[in-house]
Amino acid sequence: MSVRIARLRNGEDIICDLYEVTTQDDPDKAVGFQLKYPYSVWVSIPYQKENDDVIYGSEEEVTTKITEPTIQFEPWMPLAKNKTIMLRMDEVVSIYETHDQVLEKYNQLVEVECGRESDQTGASQAEE
């Protein structure tokens, strides 16, 4: 697997098993990306309570300490029949590797999803 996070032009972060797509005419030039098992991913910061750490820089400037952020996943394009999505190259701003904890959580989600597909169809798409 080549799990990466792709930042799209619209600001979404998509975690997926990512592959470059080329053409037969020019196999050295990527024209798009293939995203397998894509999920939207973002950091959720819990509501700040009054007694949490607050750092005052000035009267107008207040900085709060972020405690216990959580990583949220949501299926990207959940109505798609196939779990492989093609994306044009110009829709992607950047691609990067993620922290190990995020990767572990993503892999757990994909394993559960592959198990569900195997139960419903008799064959897992992970074997493709």
C-alpha cells in the first residue's frame, strides 16, 4: 500500500491508497491519480472549557492550548459503486505521508470495509 494524504484544491484532505495514472502513449508522464478506499480526514478540536489553559498575549489576542484533538474520518464519495476513484492531476495541491497513528486508524477502517465487502459479495476488493 502507498497510503498518502492528498490536499485538494477545495481544501479537503483525502487519505487513501494512492497511485499515479499514466497513458500508454507517455508512461513517464502522470495525468492523474487513482485513489483506493478514500476517506476525508480532519482534526477535530474539542470545545474549549472555561477552566482550560488560556494564554493572554494582549487584551485583543488570546491563545488557547489545544488539548486532546481527535482525528476524524468520513468516507469520501460514499455513493460511488466502486471504492476506486480517479482524480485529475490538477485537482491535487500536495501529497504527503501521515503520522503512524493516523495510518494505523486508516488501515483499521479499510480492513473493516474489506471484510464488509467480502461478506456481501463473496469476494473482497482488496484482492484486486
